Amino acid sequence: MVTGEIKNHIDNIWDTFWTGGITNSITILEQMTYLFFMKMLDDAQVKREAAANMLGGAVKDPVFKSGNWHNPDTDREVPYDSLRWRTFVHFEAERMYSTVSKDAFVFIKNLNGGKESAYSRFMGNATFLIPNPRTLVKIVEGVDNLDMNNRDTMGDVYEYVLGKMAASGNNGQFRTPRHIIRMMVELMAPTLKDTICDPAMGSAGFIVESAKYLCDHYKNELLKKEHAERYKNSMFHGFDTDQTMLRIGAMNLMLHDVDNPDIEYKDSLSTDNTDTEKYTLCLANPPFAGSLDNESVSKSILAITKTKKTELLFVALFTRMLAVGGRCASIVPDGVLFGTSTGHKSIRKELIENQRLQAVISMPSGVFQPYSGVSTAILIFTKTNAGGTDKVWFYDMKADGYSLDQKREEVKESDIPDVITRFRNLQKEECRTRKEQSFLVPVEEIRANDYDLSINKYKEVERVKVEYEKPEVILGRIKSLEEEINSAMSDLEKMM
């Protein structure tokens, strides 16, 4: 839980960036993660040193060693101690700026050959952009008030910063609304046996929410070494083609106690991605704002649906990446549900005939405001490679707890709890009529409608007959009103 005091600290740090001339929200968050990482490294070593002192031993493989570190950029020997947060935080402004920008920043870029953590792996092209000593001092003072060893608090802090990034209106396309992510994770209910992947990870929201769900539901099991090791090292996977977002996502995961996730710089749709039948759960909001050159797309994906549209290619990718029995929940634009091109029809046919399509949840068009008014839906399916679709559950989601205009202010109306409750009790949906908010549709009917998955194709709209007055009655009432007005005007003229 982020307290008002911590929010004020973060708001002040954010404002300091703006005052210093850095106004792009992605840049602010990226520069903030560099300082978070510096402090996290030192806080972790301070904790290990305290434990070692109590036991009368030494810290094994310390990040900050004794003696000097060779700076490859300046060809200078720099004392390890000066690279530590606890040391340079007390330097005067000019010395702090020189140490952080020329030494400490270079140190984290070259940390153990770039293999020290998921975060440091993507530091190769990082650039330090804080413009002057005064700005850096104020930012460091703000970050110094945060306890990097308290992962629960720091995870909430980072989510608050991600929220500010989205609220700023810049680069908001990188962030799916947190409550929508949480709903999708609740619907899929991951377990400790799952191997989870988001092939369009951005800031790693789906992976982080999955990790939080597991911590909440399997707290005792995660105390066991085998589960804890898998949770930290091999359960979570993600890809992106933006190094900045990989750094932001890696920091997000580290602050949620996922220390070594398998996240990679990779074009998920290209031949570089050879993952086949590897994951048991895919959660994603893949990009759907463009087309690709077919030459760059993996032939195994094009074999499922021959198209240039990324939204269709990603759905095909999920069917390839998932192991048999694996599940997927993905956001798609509404066009995927009813598009008439060969590519649209083939991917819907693939889900229905070769896999097991379970649910289509239509979301209101304002969910991605203020960045986009596009209408979207959530597709949920299980990979079987042998069909199995019998009935598909449709839900017409009308409210998500926020106003559907560009302000996106919190409101009382939300269908999300109802969506989760009904999905978990699909047997009770059998008795619902097509006039209700959710219902089941037999696969035979979907086939007969050329695999159309738009809810309006199957929903019954109840029309109420409205009786209007006869025209002569309405005309008579108008004449009567006109006479009253003329009479009032005549009386007014006499008074004048």
C-alpha cells in the first residue's frame, strides 16, 4: 500500500524531472530506474554485511568489493566504496553528479559483464540523461527515503510510478490498465505448476500481476525451496523489441521479488522466436496498430493464418507457443471477432475447430482512453490441437469501474467482479437467455455464422413497443399552447 507520504515523495521526484527539463514520461521512469537500481544494489549489500557481521563471517561475492574498480569508459581506477549509494549520497552536488554520471552509472552498465541481473542485461545502450547536479541531488534525496529492501512497498511504488506514466498521456500505449490485467489474471488463476509468458511484455504488467496472484494464493507453498527457486528464476518469461521497456519491465519484476526472470530482446513474430509448445499460460495485450512485412514473420505462424495483421499473427503465435493443455487470455481489437478477410476467418476457425475456445468478453470502447477509443475483447482458449469447442461463453461488459471518457475517473459501476464470478461458474450460465449480459452459444451456431464471434450476432435485443399520440392530437396541443402565448403577449402589451 502506497501511503500519502510516499506518494508525495514520488510526486516531488517526478516534478523535479520536469523542472530539470525532462518531460517525457518514459524517460523519467527510465532514469528513475537507474537510481532505484543503484540504491537497491547497495541496500542489499548493507543487509548482507549486517548478517555477515552477526555471524562473524564475510559477504560472499559482494557487488561492491574492497579496493578499486576499473572504469572502462575513462580508463581510471575508482574506489568501489565511492560507487555505493550510502557514500555518494553525502557528496556535494558537483562531486555527486560526476560520480553518479561518470562512474556509478557506468558500473551498473558493466555489472559482471552485463549478467548480474535481468535488469543489467539490458543496460548496454542506456544513457544517463539527468541534466545537472542540482536536479540530481534533489532526485537522489527523494529516492533516499525509499527502502529498497521492502519489496512489497517498492512494488507498489513502482506501480504508482507506472500509473503516473500512463496518466501523463505520453507513451501510454505501453500500459494496459492495471485493473484489466488483474481481471484477466483472476480469470486464468495461475498455479505454481504454470510456466507463464507474455510475448509483448512492455512494462511486464501481466507477469507482475501473475506473480502477485501466486504470492497471495500459494504463500505457504512458496516457502519451500523448490517452489521459491522456480518462482524467482524460471516460471516467468517475456519478450519485447524495446530495450527501454525491457529495463522498465525487469525493474518492475525485481521489485516484486522475481529476481531472475527469463526476459529477452526478441521480435516474437519473427524467425528469431522458435518457442514451440513451451508455456502453459500466455497472458498478453499484443500490439494491433500495424502490419508487417511477411518476409520477417515466422513461416510456422503464417501457416496458421496468412496475413500481415499483427493482431491475428499474435493469436496464431499463442497457439504455437503453448503446450497442449496450455491456456491463453489475450486482448484483441473487435475486428478479430468479425473481420471478413481470409486471415480473420482462418484464425477464428483455428481456435474453434483445432483448439478449445472458451470465452469472448467484449469490453467497452473507453477502456483504453485517453490513448485510444478502439473497441476490444478478451479471447480465452485452451490449446488442444484436437478441437473440443462445444459452447462459447459471451459476456457483454459495459462498465469497468472508471468513466469511459478521456478523464477515466473512478466510478461505482463495474462488471469485473461479475465477469469473474460467472466465468468460474459456467455451468450456471446454461439457463441464461440471449437477452442477458452473458450467455452460452453452441459451436454449431457459430459455424453456421461463418465463425463470427461478435456478441451482437447472437444477442437478442428486447424491443418494447412505444405508443405515440396521433398527429392531430399533438397538433391540437401545439395550437392550444400557441393561443396561450398569444394571449399572454396581448396582456403584456396592454400593461405597457
